[in-house]
Amino acid sequence: MGIVVQKFGGSSVSDAHHVFNVAKKVISEYKSGNQVVVVVSAQGDTTDNLIKLSKEINVNNLENLKFKRELDMLISTGEQISASLLAMAIQNLGYSAISLTGWQAGITTTDEPTDSEIIKINTTRIKSELDKNNIVIITGFQGINSNFDITTIGRGGSDTSAVALAGELEADFCKIYTDVDGVYTADPRIVPTARKFSKISSREIYLLSVYGAQVLNSNSILLSEKYNTNLKVLSSFDNNSSGTQIIYNNNYTNNNISGIAIDKNLVKICINNTDNLLEKLKDTNLINLIKEKDLKPVNKHDLNFTYFIIEESKLNTFLDIIDKEISTENILEVSYEKNKSKISVVNLNESYNINIASLIFEVLNKSNINIELILCDNNHVSVVIKSEDLHKAANLIHKKLFEEDNLY
């Protein structure tokens, strides 16, 4: 008998029907002879709705530590709802299950609210419940700090919770269930012709995650490497899918291109060049909000400005800090444009980047899709475009690289 950790995302437990579907998958794993620990996210858009509600109450001081402490208290309830409902569903199907919050499961984090890190996990309670033949359901995304306050560990934190628990429990498998049946050459919900990988190296999936792919949280991948966790990505909805196995071998690669990562809901910020601008941003922690730096404008008349890409949800925080802490530094102009998306082609062969960039320019130019910014380094090429062009651009790039030229 081994231990298997299963993680189910928000879409997997979005309503009663889906909760029972997950319950059956969990029971099937249990009936195969394994002890089972399940980590769950909040249902559907619960977390986003709770954050929206908090902003209706407090429109100012969103970075205030007291507000963030209460925000953690609020948004952690989403996972608790999922965990308790799943435990009830499993019990309803005739099996023994118990739900535990992060702190009940022994997860201790750093003190920072809304973006803490897991320090340690005391698995005593979990092992005790497993020894009682319980299926243990644990809230993802959360723990408790040194002040005994509930903390959350950032977006995608349920992946990190699952991998950390699998590592500490020395689990035989950590299975991450999502609404797609593995890792693809691009998001199949945007690019229907995307191909699924049967296996992918941890380095490749890490880079895809960093540049916007939503399959796995990047921190969870680093953690899985630390524990050498047997990690697999599977579908919550397809019982016949073989999924994608994560391989811990730096020499393994899916040929020349690892895939295409897509990042949406972005804002392009333009600041006129000033001396030591990046250093000033670092001094205010603004650099932590920036998704991409050193982006190059395509038009020559834009060279007198510095551009940044951030998530739309962080725009107000960015502008507030600019206004309060940098406006006196002779910054003459700060402007921004919403509704931007970023397409990144990730590869592990630096020599291909110039060719990839050229092909991207060629295919988008033919379709009159304007590239606003570009970034090219030793493992990826990124372009920023209008969100209205995203689906068309992503499919054109995928077709060119993976279907016509077949660089994959």
C-alpha cells in the first residue's frame, strides 16, 4: 500500500455534479489499495469573487498589512467549502473521509499575508487519519504562520500545497487534475490543433509556466524537483486520458521547441526613460509586480520609453506606488494600455530563437497583426499584442511552428 496525493482545481469541483465526479475518482484510487490525500482549490470563480467583494468594502490601502491579513481570512474560506463538500460526497458514496484546513494539516508558512511560502509540514495528523482508513481532504493554497494567522500562498498555490504534501509524505505519486488532459504544445482551449506531450521535462514545464501557461504553478515544479516527486498532469473529466508525466532530466527535451505559453489580461505600461529607473523600481518593490522587463518596442520612435507588462489586477497598486514614491523623480510621463496578451515560444535551444522570432514576425505581419513589444533571450521569444488578436495569432504561430515547418 502506497500514498497517492491527488489535487483538483476549481473547475473540477465547480458544482455538485463535478464534486461527485471527483469523489468517484478519489474512491477509485482508494479502492486500488492506496492511502489517498486530496488537495482541493476553491470552486470555480469563488476566489475572484471574494477578492472583488473585499474591494467593495475597502477600495483604498489594498497593500495595507492589516487588510491583507483579513483578505487571507476571507479567501481561505473558498477551499474550505470545496474540502468539506468533497468529504461529504465521499461519505455519501459509502467511504470514510475527513476534511482538514491547512493549519489542521500541519502546514506552517512564512508570515507574509497573501503571498506566503510553506516552511514546514507536520504530517502527524494526516498520517493518523490515514491510519484510520480515512481519505484525507486538505484545503490547498493555505497554511498558518507564527502568529497563528491563516495565510495564503499565492495564485496557483494549491499545486504547491499538493507537491509539498506529497514530498513530506513520501508519496508514490502526486497527480494534478485539471480541465485539460495533460500538457500541450499550446493551450488546447485556444489552439484546438495543439498536441499533447506524453512526457515533458521539469525544466520545460517550468519555463512554460513562468511565461504564462496555466497547467502547473511554477513554484510547485521547483518544489517537485527538490523532492523528486513522481508528478503527473491528468484530466478531471476524461477517465481514459493517460496525461503527461513530468521527467526530472535536464537532458530530456521535446526536440527544438517546448511549447507556446499564452498570458492574458495584461497591461502595457510606458514610462519615459529616467536615470536608474529599474533601481528605483526595485527600491519600492514594484519590480515584484512586473511580469516581463527588458521588452523592446518594435517602432523606433518608442525607444525613448521603458515598457513593462503587468497583470491587470495589479495595475492600481503599480500606479499608486509610482504616484507616491517615484513621481518626484522627474518622471515626465506614465501611461498604460489594457487588453494586452503575450505569446511566448519556449525552447531550450538558443540557436533557434532568431529563426523563431523571424517566423513569428512573418506570419503575424501577413495577417496584419501588430506586434507591440518583443523579448528574446536564450530560452524564449515573447511578443505582446492586442488581446482581440490573441486567438488568431496563437493559432497562426502554432500552425507555422508545429504543423507547417514542424520545428517540434
